[in-house]
Amino acid sequence: MAQSPRRPAVALILVCWVTLIMGLPWCAAAAAADAKRPNILFIIADDQSPFDLKAYNPSSPLATPNIDRLAAKGMVFDGAYHMGSFSGAVCTPSRHMVMSGRTVWRLPIAPGALQQGKCPPNIEQQTIPAVFNRAGYATMRTCKTGNSYEAANKLFTVRHDAEKRGGDDQSGSAWHAERVLDYLRQRETVKVKQPFLIYFGFSHPHDTRDGKPELLAKYGAVNHADPKSLPPANERQPALPVNYLPAHPFPHGHPGLRDETTVSGVWERRDERTIRNELGREFACSENIDDQVGRVLKTLEAMGELDNTYIIYTADHGIAIGRHGLQGKQNLYQHTWRVPFIAVGPGIQPGSRAEGNIYLLDVLATLCDLAGIQPPETNEGISFKPVLQGQKNTVRDVLYGVYNGGTKPGMRCVKNGDWKLIQYDVLNGMVRKTQLFNLKENPHEFIEQHHDPKVVAQTGCQPTANQVNLADDPRYADKRREMESLLLREMRSLEDPWRLWNQPDDGLTPPPSADRKAGKSKGGGKLQTKAAS
Ligand SMILES: [Ca+2]
């Protein structure tokens, strides 16, 4: 009797010692408890609009059979957003939010945040890899390297990052899949019992969109690299997006922005041939991503791990590629502010759909909730597990977005129910614009220019009379006021350090911008030339 409590302890020490020698970071006690803990496979694409995918746009010609299967087996979120960016490199804050569960102005890299105590120091110790390592998960990551969150990324126990945007398996998306497959095979060989958290990221379809030759051919596209000529027209190319415009009607406030001026294959062009070719390239890269996702899912199934794995498919933000006459990710229209978000796993109703109203910064809280882990105190996200379990349709009503990587104060938006307000206060007051949309009636955010017969002839889409910007329509003056006051409320509550022309200044002294602090550029021109987010 006296020996019985000792024996398991001795055994445990022995097993821990053996596992330590074998290089495995956890021990038998945790392994026993891990029997029911779910695995997590978090898949994130780089620059992908939800409207590229059939799950969001059934008429899209992009073939993604594996992502479609995920959608059929799980839940599709119609209201998944990233909170925005204070830098032309939109990827960077987005990826910080995913990892840390912090709101945009309280990120460690937000202008003035650390100095003003809006973000505690060493927050990387409260990010996904750190939290899941401490909880006894085996954490693994593969993704791109640049414009991310290095301090958190390096905490994954196993990490294989590289920028893979080439048109073959060694230099493209297959490389990332191979790293995951290697890892899974190794787990099987050494019979690891710990649950895994795999962060499976891609470097594509972010430009340069050099697709695999057979997929480029399928979408009628070429890797066009000559700025002096147009790419060939090809009827297999995707049609122009319904909200395509040959130009955005006013400067959006970021002169010289890389994504709007220098992306190879597009440059400043918005003509039909250029945009359709570039969409073909985007789709070639996205179909390849789908293939790679399929390979990993097949392996998980063969290993018998699929039923106990939560799978999330998303992107760090959307992208325009011709929509509204824009090319990049530095705007707040739905095609860019929203992200694709599909979740599959135990307890999630197959073929379900929810509004969700989630931010990417809710991922940390949700993964913790699904795994039975206490989220860190620094987390600001809301777990949407109740949405995944069908108990709720949404976790918040009001959503806020920012882009001010160019001139300040920049753009802001707010959404509540069907209504969305976007305001632009850029170029030293030269551009002060307001857009008000009812997204139920005008989901593609058509503006006056979409009604131009020449544009209609190109897109084949004739918006209805009320599908316009409603900001100056006297019938919606009250709604506009209501949304403007909601925006101010959100800006105050999220500690946005700027105010727009029509808001009280609240006694704020705006921080020096991150761009200026870096000594790269004052108006946001030069930095963004480098800021391939
Ligand atoms: Ca990105």
C-alpha cells in the first residue's frame, strides 16, 4: 500500500526522462490526458478574397474541390473579417492579430501602443504557439517568412518557413504541404500521442502569382512580366468581377502604394485583359493551394486523425484585383475587409452557415475554447465556439475596420446589421468622402460608376437603381448619422489614435506613424514600395 502512490510517480519520471532523451517535449501524464483532446489544423492563405471561392460565390470558375468539401462537412462564415492595418503591409498586423488575439491598436507593433501601455511587453509569450506549447500540444508551423510575426512564429516547436511563390512544386505551395506531410509521417513513426496544432500557411496567392503551367493554362493566363505590353486575351480567363471598375473614382490616400502601382503583371493597369489575366493567375495559385490542402486532408484521414481534428481554412485578408478599380488589399470594401472562413470538426454541423461576425483575432480564444485551455489574460478576442456548435449565429453585432498605412487619418469603416459606413480622410484633407451601403440590397457595394454603360457592357452586370452609395441620399440621413456615431464609439473603445475630420478630436495627439518611425517615408510612399504584405 505504502508503495502504490510512489510507483506511478517513478514510472512517470522514467517516461518523462525517456521522452526527454527522445526529444519529445511532453510526458506520459499529458499523453494519457490527450486521448480526447482535439488536434487543430489551421490553414491560412495569403491574400485571398472570399468571393474567389465557390463557397461564397457559386459562379466563380475557381475549382477548389477540397475546400468545397470542407465547406460541405463544416460551417461557412459569412461574416469573418480582419480588423485592418496601420501599414501598407496589411499581412503584418493581420498575422499579429491571429496569433495574439489583440485588437489592432493594441498590437505590440501598433503606433505608440507599447509606449502608451496599450500593449503589455513580451506579448509573444501569450500567442498561439506559446499557449498551446504550455498546454502540452505539439505545435508545428509552415508559412511564408516576411510580413508576419517573427517573435511568435519562432515559438512553434517545429517550424519550416520560406517564401514559396514559384510555379513548380519545389518553389510553390507544394513545399508547404510537404513540410506538414513530413511532420505527420514523423509523428506516426515515433508514435507521438500529444495532440497537434499545425499552422499550415501558404505564401500564395499573394503576388507574384506564378502559377503551375498546367493550372495557368486551365485559367487562360500567362505569367505576364512585360510592363510595355498587354497579356494575351483568352476566353478561358475568369470574367471580370461584377464590381470591376477601370479606376477608383477618387484617390484612396496612399500615393505610390506598391500593391496599386508596381505589382508585376498589373502595375497601374486596370484594363480588362490585364485584370482577367491576373485573376487567372490568382486562380491558378488558389487551385494549387486547394490541391495541397487535399493532400494533407487525405493523409490525416489515412492516419485516422481526421475525426478528432478541428480544421480551419481562412486567409489573412481579402484582395481587390480589379474590384472597385483597385488591385491591392489596402481598402475596406467587402472583397478585401472580409476573409474566407470555414471550420470543420467535432460538433460542427455539416453544411452549416453562420454570420459569425468574427474577427481573425477571435481565433486564439476559440482554439483555446475548443481545446479546453484557458485563454491568456491578454487575449481580447471572443470565442465563437457557441457559433460552431449552433447555439448562436453571431458573437458581435458591430464590426470596425481601418486602413491608414498611407496618409492620415486614413480610412475607417463600421458595420452593423445590413448597414456599412466607410469614411476616407486622406491626402491632408483633399479627400474627405463617405460611403453608406445597405449590404443586403447592395452586397457588392456598387457605386455610381458601376452604372456607367461602358462598365456594364464589360461586366455584363447592370446594378439596380438603389444599388449606389447612399451617404448623400436625404432618405438615409438619420442612418448615416447613426453609423457615424457608431464609428466614433468603436474608435474610442478600440483606442484608435486618430479622429476623422467630422469627429471631435478628443484631445488626442496622434502617434508618429509606424512608417515615419521606421524612417522610411513620410507620406507612406516609399515604405510601401517594399511592403509586400
Ligand atoms: Ca497577405
